[in-house]
Amino acid sequence: MARHEFQPGKLVAGLFLTTAGVVYAGDAGGWWDTPWFVIIPLLTGGLCLAGAVAVLTHGVRRRRAGSRRAAAGAANGGPGGSNVPG
């Protein structure tokens, strides 16, 4: 099975969508009574939180990739580093 990168934003979105499904399933099953307007803030808040997590993850990965490139360049004698003995 091919590995892929972990995407926490999609995980958060999936959790909130699953929660919304459970809320509606409980209402349909007669376990509790859910007003129709409850789902709107649940989904909106969940999708906004998922977007914020995705943006944060993107920023962290971008910053780490930049520091790795700078460290590799310094080790290989590129900009910011030198292999010439002084």
C-alpha cells in the first residue's frame, strides 16, 4: 500500500462531518430530538476549524522544508556555507 502524507485538516473535517451524521442518525432513530438548525453551526465551525488547521499545517511544512534546504545547502558548500578550509 502506498504511503501518503498525513493531512490533519481533512481529519478534522471528517470528524465534524461524522459527528453531524451521528447527530442526524440519532434523531432519525428516535434516541433524541435535534432541532434542524443545530447542524449549521456544527458544520460551519468544523469546516472553518479544518481550514485553519490546514493553513497551519501548510505553513509548518513550508517552513520546515525551507530550513532543510538551507541546512543541506550549508552542508554542501552552497549559499550560507563553505567547504573551503580556513
